[in-house]
Amino acid sequence: MGKRFIIIGGDAAGMSAATQIRRLKPDAEILAFEKGSTLSYAQCGLPYYIAGVVPEAKDLVARTPEQFREKYGIQVFIRHEVIKIDADERRVTVRALDEGSEEKFSYDTLLIATGGHAIFPNWEGRELNGVFPLKDIEDSYRIKKWLQAEMVEKVVIIGGGYIGLEMAEAFHLLKKEVTVLDLAPQLAGTFDPEMALLAKEELERNGIKVALEEEVTSFRGERGRVIGVETKRGFYPADLVLVAIGILPNSELAKEAGIELGIKGAIRVNERMETSMPGIYAAGDCATQYHRIKEQEDYIPLGTTANKQGRVAGTNMGGGEARFAGVVGSAIMKVLDMAMGRTGLSEKEAKGLGIPYEIVSIRSRDHAHYYPHAERLHLKLLYHRENRKLLGAQVVGRHGVDKRIDVLATALYHGMTIDQLQELDLSYAPPFNSVWDPVQQASTVARKI
Ligand code: FAD
């Protein structure tokens, strides 16, 4: 028998690592413990499942426990929670949630891939029926059940980040009366205010109400059921409330085991995904990432990163050699008929880091203006005032946002200057682009500055 590998957490990071270990170590014993009842599914698809765009939850599942067992020889244990890591003894204590029993398992190498949890403040009334976070598939079942069983007309979403905005669209598609509340003076906090304003306008154009600078104080209920949200300024009636104000890492197990934590309490990892404790790795939403533009540790919990970090961890655990190159802060979201993409630094981030920058903002079209259905594209670039290296980009529009933001993310990754963007050999035909892509149009404007 080969070495024993234990994985805590059976989703993106954990199962990417497990399958990678199997590729490298055909004879290894691999055990994965997942406290929920589903593993290896696309959390990113949950808003679309709730909206009914994705008809069934099983459509989100990449692989079942049986497939992991039969195809990969990975022993998966669902409804099994790891409650303790004993790093000195190289053992974990696992609680079988249905039986209530506990058992200790020894390991040679351990991966912590416990993900994150939704921030859910201790507001009065948070235990009322009809108040939900959305972090995992079980949350989506609860929300769907509530929608089916109750007469839900009014929905209040607390938080206008990407989950809040995707869920605003989901509830809108379900014909609910939706209000989005945010403490900040803008929605989509990772975007600059003038770009975020486009999201607000898109919501309002579709009849979704937005209330900014609203500080929630409590939930009001009747007979155990939520009837609205109290803020410092008013009251918002609701039959369902979604709390979507951010994610924090599940790092308590690691902390208790004496493993070093980093920014926002995430498990500090190096580029091989090793923690401060020999033989223990971490990956995904529970771990830190290196931000290539900020040149420092960051915490941006996203599925793309979880998959990559899981693969890197699995490769190194399995005796290979891999390094996680870091993130540049790329993200994209759909807000009704609009897409919003960002990469690199926002103005607020550049200011916070004391980086001298210039901006160029243009309004262009996603393809040749004479070809039917050309749509407005808003593009904003930040670049370093002295060395003219690209620092960040934000793109908002109805079509073609994804390709521009990915070109810009690639340029950022490779440290390109704003001027070099003009030299890129980008594809063109009238239905897809103009002869000068909007990215290059912005570069031209910057050259003139
Ligand atoms: P998770 O997927 O959270 O998995 C961790 C697992 O560990 C969980 O299943 C949990 O039950 C289990 N676990 C925790 N503690 C224990 C324990 N002690 N014992 C056993 N098991 C344990 N990302 C994008 O890039 N793009 C998107 O569009 C996007 N949309 C999203 C939409 C929503 C609604 C949500 C919630 C997330 C979205 N994300 C998106 C983020 C993405 O889903 C996460 O970054 C990704 O799932 C993280 O993977 P992970 O494996 O690190 O953590």
C-alpha cells in the first residue's frame, strides 16, 4: 500500500487535488471527507439553478461519489465532518454526521480545502424563517423550498456584490419584486463608482429597486417568519431575505492545529500550496493567494482559483512539481442583459497601495457600428504613470465584455504596457469587432495623453 492522503472538503479545490494525486500516484490511498451531502458541484451555478435557468441540481454536479470511487479509486465520505487536525500525530478526527460516531484517521499528507462561509452578522431576527445566505447547494435547496411553499412576492437582497446581483436577476426572472440594499454608496464594490453605476441603472431599468448607504439593523418577523428588513433609515417589507455580504475562509480547524493564517484569516500558503505545517497543504476559498499586481498576499475567493490551487496542491502532494502563479483579480458577472468584467486594480486599490496611475475611459461599440446590433461598450483602463504598465481594467456592456476583459487579464499577467496593447494582433470581422478593438482604441487615447 502506498501513502495515505486525506482531503478535507469535497468540492472544487479538494476534488481537483484528489484526482491529481491519483494521476501521479496510482497506488496511493486517498480519502476525502465532505460534511455536506453533495460533492464536486458548481457553486457558481447556484443562482441559475434557483432561477430555473439550470433545471436540476444534478446538472451542477461534476462527479458523484460513486464515480470518484469507481473511476478514480478515491474513497469519498459524504456527511463526514473533520473536527480536529492533530498535526503532531498526523491524524484527523472525523465525525460521521448521521451516525454521530467519531473516528481517527492517520495521514501522510493532508489537504485542507474547507472553502469559505457566508458572512451572516448577528442581526436581531437572523433566525427567522425566510432569511437565507447562499454559499452551498443546501442553501439553494432551502431557498427553492421556501419559494415553492410560501407566497413570496417581495424579496430583499442585502449586499450588491456579485452573488447579490446574480440573485437579483434570479428573483427578477421568478417575477418577484426585488430590492437590493447596500451599505456602500455603490453596488459592485470591486468596480469603480462610474462603472458600478451602470449596474444600478440596469437593475432599475428592469424594475429592481436599489437602496444604497442603507445600514441593516435587524429583521422584523411575525410568527417566526420574516416580514421585512429594518435599516437605520427605514423598513423594507420582504417575504424572503437573502444575505449576500461576502465570504470568509473556513480556517478554524487550521488555526486550532497551529497553522499560520494570513489576510482575512485565510490559511497562509506558499506558491506550492504548502501551509506553515509540514505535510499539510491548503487550497481554494480557505486559502490565501498571491496577487501579481499588488505584489502581496490577497483573499479573492473564486472558483477559477480554487480549481487551479487544488490542482497545484495535488501535483505537489503527489510528488510532482507545480507552482500557483497567483491572481490578477479577474472576475466577470452577468447583471440581467449586461456583463461586467474587471481585472487588476480598481482606482481605490491603486490609491490604497500608493501606486501613481493614469486612467483612460472610452465608450465604444462591441463590433462594427454598421453591422446590426452593435452595442455600447464601456471600457476603463488604469496604467502606471511612470512605466506605463497596465494596472487594471473594467469593461461593461451587453456583448463582448468577456473577450475584452480576458485579453486585458492576459496583458496584465504578462506585464504589458498600455502602449503595447495597440500592437496586439486581435481578430476582426464586422460582426465581432471594429478594425481597432476597443482595447486598442483605449490604448490610442492613452498614447495621446
Ligand atoms: P467550497 O466549494 O466551499 O468547498 C468546500 C467544501 O468543504 C464544502 O463542500 C464544505 O461543506 C466542506 N467542508 C468545510 N469544512 C469541512 C470539514 N470540517 N469537514 C468536511 N468538509 C468540510 N466563482 C467564480 O469564479 N465565478 C463565479 O461566477 C462564481 N459564482 C459563485 C456564485 C455563488 C452563489 C457562490 C456561492 C460562489 C460562486 N463562486 C464563483 C465562488 C466559487 O464557487 C468558490 O470559489 C469555489 O466553490 C471554492 O471552492 P472550494 O473547494 O475552495 O470551496
